Amino acid sequence: MRFGIGPFSAEAFGNVGWTEAYEVMGQAARVAEESGFDSVWVAERNFTDDGYCPSAFVAAASLAAQTEALKIGVMPILGLAHPLYVAEDAAVIDILSAGRAIIMPINAVAHELAAHAIPESSYDSRFSESVSVLLDAWSARPFSFRGEHWTIPAQLDGHVENRSGMVTVTPKPAQIELPLWIGGFWDYGRRLAAELGLPMVLGAVSDNSLLGDLWGDYDRDAQASGRRPLRVLIRDVYVSNGDDPASECAHMLSRQFERYDSWGLWSGDASDFEALARGRFLIGNPDAVIEQIREIDDRCGLDKLICRMHFPGMPLHQLLRSVRLFSSEVIPEFRMPDLPHQIRQGV
């Protein structure tokens, strides 16, 4: 199993301001690279009161410059801006990172659609068309596209490509095939991922009890693609050797789920931490977190776990303590599962 850290969102909350939030992201990425994580992730949201990162590609470029080996995962909202902008930004971040980019488009929420005057009824088709444009734009061949929402090329008078009704998007990604995963945070995204045979990533709001059914539906619908589905899961993770690890992060995670509720990504009582933790969080000392991961892995067969370890308002020292404990005590259990328990304990 491989482990990513994030998605980071650089929100300001409590004593953490916007400048510090981006500094925390960079320092955590550098420590994660030294500690055995294989990827770092940045997510996008717009028009939030806490400044949740609205430009994931810019933030990802900073992380690419501060690291050497980590995969750089970018989670842009698709279907708001013209998809060629996303395609070009993705190609540039892949070049800047020397071929380390992974692009995971996610869905817009209601207030973002309203701000862009996009009817919710048309959003699924906008998202689907945008995915098609990304794949065409990154290919080596000139292309044209005519859909309900996007027409490419539109007005390119005087360009050589337009004489044949085709356009070539440059530069091309550094990777021959730039990885494209789909954030499976809503029904249509999961169906589209299966239809296209692309990896589906289940998010932090998906209850553990639903994971088997969601991947089962994906497997059934993706059979025609002939690819083995890559199982990727995002979970909120906190590791501590304190007497009560949950109490050290409960208020931060409740704040996080308050936002999910206001955005329509989740519904429930964000103040009921015990109910939240029961099916979504990986929290405890290293042995407890190992068992929690193993339980999910035994049922679902995870290929990658993306660990969101920085919660709104969490100070850097608390984050790094959790990251280092996770990397030293938890990751080896899944990277080297056949080695004796004593090695992990340093005996």
C-alpha cells in the first residue's frame, strides 16, 4: 500500500493565518517526503470565508519546487472554467515537477455553481465534457471537440491548426500518459470514472460501511474497460501517543465537517464527534490506527491511502508530530507486512 498526505487546503482558522497556512503546507510536504509518503495533495474550493485554497495548481507548483520525489496530486474543480485552462495548467505542473503530477478533478458544490451562474442540472454534462477535453488536449494528436458546452477550436482565425478545424494544445505533459483520477465524491463522478475506466477516489465523507458497495458498483460498471480498478481512499488521520488522541483534534475535525455540511457534501451533526469518528476517521495510537487501516484494507483491498492530517487550525508542531509518528510506526506495517513486529517497534 502507498500513502499520500493531504489534501491540503490552506484554510485560515483559529490562530493559523493565510500566510502561515501555506507555510505549513510546504513544511509538511518536505517532512512527508523524508518520512516515507509517496505523494502530496492540494484541493480547490472557492468563495469560502476561511480562504480554502482557490488555486490548487499554483499551490501545487510551490510544493513541486520544495520536493524532489513526491508525486504532486492536484484536485481542481472541473466544469467551472474552460477545460483548456485546466489542461494547460496540468501540463505545466507536470513539466515543473519533472513528471510527478497526478490530476484528480473534483466536483463543484452549490455555492460555486451559483457564483458562476451554472445550473446544477447542466453540471454533470459540463464535467463529463471537460474530462474528454483534458484527455484530448494531453494527447499527441491535434483534436477538435464539439459538445453541448464547449466547442474547440472556437475562434482561432489565422492559426495554422484552424485551417483543418483542429487545434494542438502545448506544451505536452512530461509523462507520456498523465494520470487522471476522478474524485468519486458524488454519484455521477463515480459512474463516469467507471464508464471511462479511470481510477475512482473515495473521499473522507464516505462512511466505511459504504465503501464495499461503492467499489462493488464501480467494479460492475467498469468491467468493459478491462483494467484492474485502482482503489484509492481519502481518510482523516491523526496519530498520537497521548492519553486521549481524539480530544486533541475533535474540535478541528468538527469544524471541517461543518464546512462539508454547509457545502452539501455531507449532512449530519458535526458536533457529534463520536458518531463522525465511528465510520470515517483513523485516530488513536499507532497500534489502533494500524488496526483501523487493516480492517478497511482486508475488506476493500486498498492500493493507496491519502491521509488528511492537517485539520483547520492545527498548529505545525502538532501536525508534524502526527506525521512522523505515522511514518515511523504505521507505514512500515503496510510497506513491509512480512517483517516481525519487533522491527517496527525497534526491539
